[in-house]
Amino acid sequence: MKKIYASMISIGAYAPEKRLTNSDLEKMVDTTDEWIVKRTGIKERRIAAANEATSDLAFKAAEIAIERSGLAKNDIDMVLVATLSGDFLFMPSTAAVLAGKLGLKDTPAFDVLAACSGFIYALATAKAYVESGMARNVLIVGAEVSSRFMDYSDRSVCILFGDGAGAAVISATDDPARAIVDVKIAADGSLWDFLTIEGGSKNPDGKRVMTMKGNETFKIAVRTLTNDVIEILARNNLDSNAITHFVPHQANLRIIQAVGDALKLAPEQVVLTVDKFGNTSAASIPMAINEIYESGRLKTGDLMLLDAFGGGLAWGSALVRFAGK
Ligand code: COA
């Protein structure tokens, strides 16, 4: 029997219109544009409209990705949504709501919860389903309206996050040249209290807002991501020169630069959207891939190195050859 490979055949994204700039935040909390730009690289982020839920953003990104894949909606045989800010608290899943919006009535759909690393976890899941023959065309989406879970009086967190969605179609192919090369995911739950949103069974009365041990997370993120990308390159016998685009999670420009420097990447290899979207959690990687796609930088066959890190703690990296047109 011929081996089946999983392949990323399209990308799409949606960013809500409303912009929240650093000068807007200066009026809300004790901060300055200068501090935010210097410490994070963020200039503005997008905020969903009052009538937009996470599945609405996901739907817009998904429609673009499906259209660009050349498939019909009914060809999608699995829907995965990575999010930490779903439409509902736990039930129903945002993936089920999205599948309904897409008109898919008999399709497995479930959420993947791995915070900012969710898109890479969804990619790993899609790859496994496709390669095992259990699915042929998986829609994976990273979508967040994390602004609904922000404490806009906590300057150490609220300046970082924005809303948005990105989607990709992962399809079966027998051509190894189009395949996702490798995906690597990991978690260390002993550090669960580094990033939290309370209100679940552990503390149902807890405030449903994001908390973060920023400085500690920063240090572990740099160390873990650097080791992780070095490992995934090594286990695939690749040098960082082979990477056309390094597409990291867009949490903080300084984290991205530290990992980029460790890999000795040239600036043109590093994809940055953190300045205009901030940290859109699970949406940040597909939104960044979409950015280079729409600007014409991403070509068929280009090798992308993805990496992400966030609450869990959970992290992951992937080597993906773009097989879209
Ligand atoms: N404006 C002005 N000052 C601020 C501020 C803000 N928005 N937020 C925090 N500060 C202050 C702190 O109160 C502290 O003041 P002090 O020295 O008087 O106590 C000082 O700035 C330094 O705080 P610190 O938290 O050590 O800053 P930092 O350099 O670590 O930057 C983050 C803070 C949040 C930007 C950074 O830690 C970070 O990006 N963390 C990781 C994010 C991440 O990767 N998350 C995982 C994925 S979601």
C-alpha cells in the first residue's frame, strides 16, 4: 500500500477591523507606547466587534482557506479549532459551531486546547488522522477573541493580546515532496500556574480573565523554544539555511529575536506580525502564514519552521513545506 502523507494545501485568515493602539491603552492603564514597543514590539492589536464570537472569526478565515484549497466545503471530513477563548465555556465546542456554520452536518469536529500552541497541536492531530487514513481533508483553525477574557486594568497582560483567526486545510497526498515534514509537541503541566484563566471546576468562582507570570514565562519560553527548534531541525538533518520562513508564535518580539539569533537566521527569514496583531494566541501562526501568503512571499514548496509556546505549559514546532498555490 502506498504511504499517505499530510500536506498543507491552503491558508486563510481574518482580523477584526477595530484597532486597539498603544496610545489607546495609555488612556486605560498606567503604560506608555515606548514601554510596550521596547518590551514587546507590539504597536496595535485587533479587537472583535461586540457581535463577533470566536466561531465568527473562525468562519471567515475558514471560508478563505477552503476557497483557496480548491475543495468544496463538503470535502472537509474533520474540523479542528484551536482556541482558549471559545464561543462557550466548554460546551458546545467552537469546532462544532463552526462546522454548523459551514453547513457540515455529519463531520467530526472538536476543539484542541493547548493555549498559544494550539495551532501546532491541531496540525499534529490533523497529520496523524490523515497519515493513518482516518481523514482526507482536515480543516484546522486557530481562532481567538481573548479580549473577552482580558482584565483591562492589568497592564502586564492586557497590552499583549489581540483577536483574530487563521485557518489551513491539511490534505492527503502520496507525494512526499508536498508533505508536512515533521511536527513535535510537548507539555509540562507542573508549570500550569504560569498562565491561567479561572472559572473552571477547580475554582468555579474564579475570575474569567487571563493571568500570567510574565517574566518567568519569558525566560522559559526562550530556553524551551530554542532547544525545540534546534531539536526538530537536527532530527530531520536540516540546517537553518534550509528554512525559507521561520514563522514563530507572535508573543513578544524579543522572544522571536532570541530564538532567531540562536538559529543564526537572517532577518528576511523571520516572519513578524507582532507589531500589528499582538499575541493572538492560537491564531498567531496561521495569521502570520497568511500574511506572507498574501504579500506574495510564500511560494509553493517553501519550507516553513513553525514554533509556539504558551499555557500548559505547552509548546511545539513543525517543519511544513507549503503545498498551496
Ligand atoms: N507598562 C509599563 N510598565 C509595565 C507594564 C506596562 N504595560 N507591564 C509591566 N510593567 C512594569 C512592571 O510592573 C515592572 O515594574 P517594577 O520593576 O517596578 O516591578 C517592570 O515593568 C518590569 O516587569 P517585567 O514583568 O519584569 O517585564 P518584562 O521585561 O518581563 O516584560 C512581558 C513583561 C509581559 C512583556 C514579558 O515578560 C513577556 O513577554 N512575557 C512572556 C509572554 C509570553 O511569551 N507568553 C507565553 C505565550 S502567551
